[in-house]
Amino acid sequence: MHGGKGFGGGEATRDPAPTYINPNDPKGKQQAIHKAESFAEYLAKRGGGGGAMPSRPTSGRRPIVGGNWKCNPASPYDLPALVANINACDTSSCDVYVCPSPLHVGIVYQSFNNGAYVAPQNCNFKGCGAFTGEMAVDQMEAMGIKWCLIGHSERRGEFGLPTPAESNALLATKLAYILDKGLNCIFCIGEPLPIRENGIDAVMAECRAQLNEILPILRGLSDHSRVVIAYEPVWAIGTGVTASPMQAQETHAGIRQYLASAVSPQLAANIRIQYGGSANAANAPELSAQPDIDGFLVGGASLKPEFAQIVAAIAAAKASARF
Ligand code: PEP
């Protein structure tokens, strides 16, 4: 962390003259981009540049909020209350999905009456057959499930259990399979604390490393709404320590800028990037005001009635956004 600050809610810090360098600048003139500016601001400053600049006053990206119930609740008798939290959400201006535990997907997947999607927390990439303990995308498709979440840090090795970490290559294989079967995907990335402590350049290097394997898939994606990136700094997940709005915006803008150079400006402008890490009803409004934050992936607070307030916060922020 720069100066050891910026982990807390409103105490954002910024380096005096932060820049990103785009190594893929088509004109060979390296483009310096202020780290905390929005992607829209970057495009506006850059000018026409091959007709890639969107002229829309707003991002045009529909907000999306997900609730990750992880391995909760213990008892199926507690599911109705959790389902009620999701059904209380106004989905008219925001996509909502929920990730029940694998055992509970089949119990609740037809329980949502407001268009909220069910998104299993993992999948395999081979289909049905002799794959003990797996959840097949093919089974999801047959159940009418439209979304699947993969790459959560707890599956990438931050589990606290001696299970093998899922690699970037494995996750790319899963993503390709999910899309091929017609489902959409929430793809999680994010850096652990030691990387964040080395500063934003180290964070961006880690984000790029976690994205690189899926770049060819993103290049072939015609409907950019089918993949959502969930940026979840590991140090903020389940800790009560939220990234400051400036930190989150800076990283989201960096991810978007990287996708612009590595995939296309169009995909970067269209793809939705969620923030995850101790998001709650109290911090959602300020985070939602950040131009490159398109929604949230929510763990603990998705088990509470306040989840609906998080959905309302981002819907309101984006409805009034002018950037
Ligand atoms: C998560 O599980 O993805 C998450 C962000 O959890 P929490 O909101 O509890 O930090």
C-alpha cells in the first residue's frame, strides 16, 4: 500500500503523478493515462483514435449485482429467508444473480420471482458422465440456468483448505465451455494483500496475469454482456475492509484500459466490471458513484436484507450518472 493508507472507507490516497503506459499503442507513441481516471475520460482525452470513442453520456452498461452465498446456510430451512432477500430486489434497472451453494442450487433455482438469475459457484468443463462430485454446465443448461461464476479467489487457492488451486489455464477452459454451452459467466479476479502492498503497478500485473489466458475468448465474444469481470481484492473479501472508492476505481479503470489495448476498445467500453470485497449497504453508494464500477459481487451482505439496498444504490447511481 502506498503510504500504508487507503484501506479504510473514505480515506483514499493517490500517488502524485500516477500513469499507466500502454505498450500496445498503435501509433507507437506510448500513451500515459492517469491511473484513477475513468475509461470514458481516457477515451475522451485521447480523441477520435480510429472511431473507438463512445459518445454516449452514460456508460450504457446495465448494472449487475450478485450475491455469493458460498457454503451457506447450514440448514435448508434457512433458505426461504435468503431467497426473500433476493426477491426483495428491484431488478428493473439492475441485473441480479445469486450463487447458492452447490447442494442448494437445485432447491432454490426456481424460487426467484423478480428475474434474478441463479449462478452456480463453479462448474466442470467436460459435460455429464463419470465426474464424481462435479457440476456440469450441461446440467445447468438443462435446468435453464443462464449464468455461472468461476475463478473466485477461494477456488484460486485462497480457500484455507489443501485443495488444488484452480489455474488461469483451467479457468480459461471453463469459460470457453460455459460460453460454448450458451451460458454467461462471471469471471473473478483479484490480488492478495502482499501484492496490493506493492502498489498499483503490482496489482495491475496480477490482474493482467489472471486475464491473459481468457483474452482470445474475449476477442471472439460478440455479445460483450455475456462475460462479467468481478474484481475482488482478496484482502477485502470477508474481512470488513473495503477497498476505498479511489482504489477500486483506479483498479477498475486499469482493467478496462488493459482490455481496451489487449482485446478492443469496444469490449472495454461494454464489459461490466463488478467490485467485490466487503461491499454493503453503507459503502455501496460511494463505490457505485465510481464510473468504472458497474456493480458488486457481495458475500456476507447477500445473506442479509441489506442486499436489496446495494442493488438500489448502484441502480440509482448509474441512473443519474453523467460521464
Ligand atoms: C465474495 O465472497 O465474493 C465476497 C466479496 O465476500 P464479502 O462481500 O463477504 O467480502
